[in-house]
Amino acid sequence: MASSATPIIKTQNLSVIYDYNKPSETVAIEDINIEIYPEEYVVIFGPSGSGKSTLLYSLTGMEKPTRGEVTIKEQNLAILNQAELARFTRRNIGFVFQAYNLIPTLNVINNVALPQVFEGQMKYTRLEAAKKLLTRFGVEAHVNKLPQEMSGGQQQRVAIARSLINNPSIIFADEPVGNLDSRSAENVLEILMELNQKDKKTINLLTHEPRYLTYAHRVLYMRDGRLI
């Protein structure tokens, strides 16, 4: 892990409160102050309902804070309009989800290449980039298959390839092995470790499984919407 005086991710008094000032008011996360540095591997750990996913959505601009602010690479997300935010996250953040979130009607190579469509890349260029990533993760033989024709572990490797197609410096992985058998889970976790150590990506892994804590440089423990 490289040391740096400037956090790549920073929050200040971040809170998300649903139905604010109403009888049904619910505090999802409250007064979250974190600093995550370039090339760190951070595990955000806590039980279901602890606020991990709300924190992820807030850190990536998908959830607007009730109070506080989020800064990514020194960019305050709150001042970006919708188009600017989409462009910023597309270029700087990759996502890996428990449910893979692959598009079922697109074959594997087009699933991986899709984010580059929005960047205006030529078809040949984006398909070549996608093929290189699929080869790296050992699923190049499946380029023309639909996602549902693959195993869960293979689909997750495709999802990781898609998260990297725009070469983001930050990866958020939300329970990425929750649907996988133990062997496939280990493979995915090894890939995330390689992305951190070899590719120098900042990894943020959300999990409720304590056995994955050993992968992290640092663990942020959440409970009842707060960092403990």
C-alpha cells in the first residue's frame, strides 16, 4: 500500500436519513467520517442492516446525503449535476455486486465493453479491450455466451472485467462472493487482491463475513448506521 497525504475518498459528517423530520424518520447512516487512501484495501464490515450498502451508495453518488459531504479524488460529489456525476463515476469508480448485474440479453464481451460505449470508444477498440480483460480472468472462451449460460464464478469474473474496462482507480465490491461456492469465492477474492497489489487499485470490499477481514489493510466496522 502506498502512503499518501491526500485521501482518495473522504467523508465529513455523512448522514442519510429517510423520511427526514417525519414520524417515520429512519437513520440509515449517521455522522460517518472516513478517509481512504490510494492503493488501500479496505473492508467495510458489519451485519446486514448496519448501513454498509447505504454508505456505498453515498460514496458513489447514487444516494444523496441528508447531511455532510463526500469527496472522491478531491471532487465534492454534491456540486456535480447528474450528467457530470455519471461521467465522473464512470471514469473513476468500478462496481462489483453480489448479483453480478450483467445484462442478460447481451453476450459476455458486449457486457464488458458496454461502459466504453458511453465513453464514445469505437467498437473495435472497446471489444479488443474487453477481450484482453476476459483473457486475463480466464473466461475468454465464453465471449459469445449469454451470462445465464455461465457459472456464478464465471459471471462474477465477467463483472470484474466490466468494472475495469474504463481503468478506474477505485473499485467498490458489495458482497461480491455472497452467491458463490467456496472455491469460486476464493478465486474472486484473489482477483481483488491482485488488483490491489499488482494494478494498484483502491479496493473497498463490503461484507458481513469475518473470514474475509484478513484481506484488508484496514477494517471499518459498522453497526446501526455508525462506524464503531
